[in-house]
Amino acid sequence: MLGCLSFKPSTLFAFSKHLRSTSSDRLWTRGCSLRVANYPSFMATLSTVSTEKDAVSSQNDSAQKPQPPLQVAKRLEKFKTTIFTQMSSLAIKHGAINLGQGFPNFDGPEFVKEAAIQAIKDGKNQYARGYGVPELNSTIASRFKKDTGLVVDPEKEITVTSGCTEAIAATILGLINPGDEVILFAPFYDSYEATLSMAGAKIRCITLRPPDFAVPINELKSAITENTRAILLNTPHNPTGKMFTREELNTIASLCIENDVLVFADEVYDKLAFEMEHISMASLPGMYERTVTMNSLGKTFSLTGWKIGWAIAPPHLTWGLRQAHAFLTFATSTPMQWAAATALNAPDSYYIELKRDYMAKKEILVEGLKAVGFKVFPSSGTYFVVVDHTPFGLDNDIAFCEYLIKEVGVVAIPTSVFYLNPEEGKNLIRFTFCKDEETLRTAVERMKEKLRRG
């Protein structure tokens, strides 16, 4: 599969230039994955790639026998090298500051890391129970009660997964049948469509538009049919930073109850809610019985590499997602689960300080972007900010991001990759502020110095 190949940054940039300059191919970007409509042409280009160290041997081998074509199931062939891989590779090549990919450049808290080390030393290194270490399940239940007021059974209603991405996959693969319709709000996290494609689902998309990215209620009502199985929503929302309002959530809840539709709620940024209250969909009247709530440790504790996530759902929905989870990963890292239980028992002061720290980082970036000349859209949660790049005169988001890396030395993410229709995101790019303050200030200064308006 393409995601397993290793490319030089120069090769990735060449691909990008090829995609823009070839009239028969058009960028057909989805999620965070880059793909082109003319697949054979792209594959012909890809087949010429080799690294320097094996160039000679490759030439000799190719003279003796043809290389077999790369193979991938049709349900996945449209998902190519991720935009994050491309942009990060370009960042390395050009020495650019990476404000694109959403992982911190600082470490998680010492007390959580020490708990993981202690768990390893204590011999907690074999398979965990499939749906989670009992202590972690109980701690998740306690946190959920504190956050939402809901009492859940840690044994029957909580499943620990390998990150929220696996919670999403287990939920979709365990509860969605081929042909079921699932509604997404664009722009959206890249794994949503890829996993829905693996499940054979039909996707119906509702676009959230700037400046406030409000839910177009009438469009949503029209999108729901007798075949609609679920609505997948993310609040606080990546990439826009939007938080769904109580009014919007109440309307969505009413439509789901009226039409017997499930909700898959991705709430990984729930503790990074800055300007309004985070509301969990499951806490609304009549919604717990039809909601799967998905979350993780990584964003809140700056430990994205640990991949500890979980799904909370009533028993009749937990059954399906656990069946899928059992054959995806079966169990998640045992010592990290023990450490996660320690993390989730952190006092309220930890979350207060976390929010204060991120609000300071956000201010540095947002004020800097405004001073540079971007049109900055409000971000109420997450650690992302979306801006309009068009004042600088470039045709689209991909062209602008390449210019930003090569000429300015700063990385952002083109948002067209988060839409079913890339045209809807071509004027927008996403920055992250999950970096230390010095990094953010340096990036802002580079843009002030080198970025010229069109």
C-alpha cells in the first residue's frame, strides 16, 4: 500500500508539482489523503521512484524482470500518501517550522510518564483484558460522570482502544453495514471517510462554511433519509476549531430521535474548549441510548504516541464495536493503560493550567496571523486555527502551502484535503498552536518578514 512506502522529500515535492501541472489529472483530495482522478497516470509516475542507494540494483533488476504493479483493494485505492507526510517531508527539506501536523513539540507531564515506567517495572507487560485494564475502565467512567453527569458501567459500556482512531474504526466497522448512509460534516478528520469506505457505507456530506462554520440545519434535515444509519460529528471540531452549540446539538438530537439515527461523537478535544462549554452529545435527553462517545488521552496529556483511546456506549452498541475491536487490535498497550488511569485522575488544577497554557499559545499565533494579513476565523476549541490565504494572491491552498514552506519557512495544512469537494476548501489553510511559545513566535516573525501580500 502507498502508505507503507518511503519517499524522499524531493520526490514528494516532484509529485505535487506533477499533480498541479498535469491537465489530465486533477487533485481529488479527501480526508488527509492525496489522490488523483487519473489513477493509472499517477501510478506510472510512482513506478519510476527509487532511492539513491538502490538505483543501480533497481536498473539491473528491471532489465531482468518487470516489477509487479502495486496492489490495493478498490475500497482503498483512492487514499494515497497523506498530506501530513508530504508537508512534513517538505518541512525537513526546507528547514521550515512545522505548524501543520497536530502533535505537540513538547512532552507530556512527568507524573504520567513515571506511572508508565513504574507499570513496566512492576511487570504489567502482557496482554491486557481485551476491553481494557479494569482500573482504567473505572477511571474513564468516573471522569465521564464528572464531565456529563452520566453513570456508566465500566465493564459493559467502556472499551479501551488503540487511540481514538481505532475507536472510530471499531465503531464504524462494528455498527455500520454495507450500503448504510452516514452523514459527515465537512471539513472532517481524514480517517472518517477511509474507514467508512472500508465498511462499504454511503457518505452524505454537510459542509460547514466560514466565518462561523454553523450547521446548515435545513441541509441536514434534507440529507436524512430512511437509509441514514448514523451521524458522525466532532466537537470541538478539527480542523476549524468550531464547537457545536447547545442549540445545534439539540436540533441534531431531535432529528436523530425522530428518524432513529445513531450518533458517533468524536470528543478528543473536549478539554481544549476555550470560549464556550463543551457539551457531550450523550448527555442530551434521549441520546445516550443511541450515542457512541469516543475520546483519547493524547491531546489532553501531550502523549499522542501512546495511542490510548476509548469508546463509551450502551451495551447494545458496545457489543458491535467490541466485536470489531477484538479483530482489529484485541488489546491496547498494558503499561500505558495503567499510566492513563493515573493521568485521568489528575486534579482539576491540571486542566485549568492546560487551558491557560494553550490560550496563551493561541493568542501568540492568532494575533501574529492577523498582523501578517490573514483573515483569521474564530476558533473556540482544539489547538487549530483556520485562515483565508487569498489576500496573498495564490490560486489555491496547496499552492500557497508550498510557497509558505519554500519561501517563508513555515508549514501549514491545505484544508481542501478535508472535503469531499476540494473546491470548497481551496481558500483555507490550517495552522496548529500545539507548539512551545518560542516556536510560535519564530514562525510569526518569519511570516511577518517574508510573506508578501498579492
